[in-house]
Amino acid sequence: MSTLILFLPPTPPGPTTTYSYTLTANGHIAIRHDSAPAALLPEPTRPGGEVVAVVPARALSWQRVQLPPGLAIGPGHQTPRLRLALEGLLEDRVLDDAAQLHFALQPGSAGDGAVWVAVCDRAWLRENLQALEAAGRRVTRVVPEFAPGPTDSGGPELCALGTPEEPYLVITGQGAELGVTVMPLTPMALTLVRLGALGSGGAQGTDEQQPPLVLRAEPAVAALAERTLGQRVALHTASQRALDAARSDWDLAQFDLASSGSTRALRKAGTTLSALLNAPQWRAARWGAAVLVVAHIVGLNAWAWQERQALADKQASIRGMLTQTFPQVKVVVDAPVQMERELALLRQAAGGVAARDLEPMLAAAGAALPDGRLPTGIEYTPGELRLRGLDMNSDEEMALLARLQTSGYQARPEDGSLLLRTEGNP
């Protein structure tokens, strides 16, 4: 499933607003990165593709709260009651009116401990989503550019962003209380991180005790970040940040901006399927599945070929037996039927009779009929004998049918008569 990932602008949308976007076919590799107005944004290249909106780090604030016990906070329980509880918990922590802000709880929140809450301007977010929807790019998921939680390195990560005129630093992964911190790009920021003064209550430690420090920067401020921080930094483009953000579990579209449960389920299924089909970490599994399918197809074809060969050998053996036994048969069409016909001709020429002839059938019927029961009419066709006018009770009929079956005949009452057939005769 392809994905269009776009960064929301820091200001409300207007006629000249452009969106920086990244287009990816598998969620891991960008196939295009550019900027365009909402109406000119590309569409996902595959059916079922999704549009993911990224909220910039400076548009979000992060608050860690302890929810009241017994308050359900799952995806299907984002009720007005929960919204009011968040407003009450955060009204003293935010500068704006809490009723004008949008809240989003961290994924997997269970309500039995402290949870992260992402906070942003509700009107700004809604206007951007509406502008994109009006342009035919309905956003299916809203994610933060950076989110709190463990980092890949296990230690704090710093990313320098912005422009040379207005650079800033985003810090993640420094203690449980930090969340995501945005601050000016200054040497003091690196000092504070190394001293543990951000998030961990000022706990200090030696370099050996601290986890590794990861420094990244956008190309526009990479040189400035190296001079300011005094260390080499790794380049981290906007396209890479977009891909990283889109792969997170976060979805800020909650409460009045939330999608329906079925939409979330379909989106999750589509994302999972896309990962299985395209993600690099599943490449070995995909190769294994492909090899397994090919092996099964080859095995089934080999088995079918063997069965066809065995059947052809049996048919050839039957045809050979017919032509060897009856050399006068030159053309074999249906070997069993032709062999039966030739045997019948031999019996007739030798004066013999077969079980389907009249005499053996009459003899079998006479031996099986109860004493004193004689038919008033007889009809015969090869392999079939009909005796009319037999008047028997049910016990006599059952005994008669059993005796005839022992003799190799099938019999059944039919329209006041008894019909006899040789076994195997339709």
C-alpha cells in the first residue's frame, strides 16, 4: 500500500499554502519528495493507499498526566467525559484555553498509569485537514513528527532543524519525563542533555554510565549544528523524518477528529499487509513464502504427471490385453465394452449362456419365488427381466430380494411387477 506523507504548515491554510510531501510505495523508501499546494499533491500510487499528515514538532506540546481510575481510554472510548477529564488535568499546564486545544492520548494507554498527551491548536489542525479533504486528499492518519518513548539507540537523540536564520533543536529519549523538548540550537542544549538536566531530575553521570548520544541535522543546518555543538552530526532529511513518523503507532486524530472503528481496522489491516509485502525486515519471510509456493506448485505438477503416466500405462495395458486376446479387433475405442462384446459373441458361438440371458434369469427367479407364486406375464430385454402379476406380502418380497441378491441379481418391486437386473447393469 503506497502512502502520501505530508507536513502540515505551521500557519492556517490559505490559497498559497504549500505542503512538503514524501511519496513512498512501501513505507521505507521515498520515491518522490517535493512541495505543492493541496490541489496539486500527488495521489497514492496504489489502490487503498493512505494519506498521512505529520504535525511539526513546534506545533505540539507534550504533557504527562495521571488519569482518574476507572476511566476507559481505548480507541472506542474517547467520550466527552474523557475529554473533560483531560481539560481539567491540563488547564493549569497550558497557556491557551483548554477548550480550544486538541488532545491525543498515546497508543496503548490502559488508564492504570501515567500517559502522554499530545496537545495542539484544534482550529489549526481541523482547518488543515478540511483543506486537504476539499482538495481530494483525505487524511487517514495524523502523526507527530517526533514522539516520546524509547529511541533506537537507547539514549537521547538530538535533531537540528529549521533554517540557518532560525535553527532549533528537538530532543527525545532523555528520561521518562522529557517527552519531546524543542529548544534553540545552542551549546547549552548539549550540556544539559549530557548532565541529565532534562527530564531525569538533574541526575548526573560519567560518559561511561550514559547511553550513546545521537546527533542528527537537516542538510540546511548541518554545518551550523556541527559548529554549535562541537561534534559531527549525521544528515537526516525531511523525507527520512516523514517516513519515520508515518511508521509510528501514533494517531493524533482522536475525539472529534477520530475515524470510525471499521475505518481504523481497515487502515491497520492495510498497513500490516503493506509491511508484509514491502518492508525490508520481512524480505526473508517473503522469499521463504515464495519458495514454499513454488515448491508446492512443482510438487503438485510432478504428482499430477505421475498420476497421468500411471493411468496411461493402465489404459495401454487394457488395450494390449484386448488386442492380444481378440486379434480381430483392430481399433480400440472402449476396451472394457469391446471385450465384453467379444466374450458375448464367443459364448453365443459355443452355445453358452451368460447371467444376463433369459434362461439364467428365469432360473434364478423361479428358485427365489415363494411356493405357489407364479407370474402372469414375462417381459425380457437383454440383462433385464420383468415378472408381472406377482402378489406377495412385504415379508415375502424381502426374502425374495435377499435370495436374488445372493444369486447375483438386483431386484425391486415396480408397478405391481418384479424387475430383475444383473448386478452392474444400470
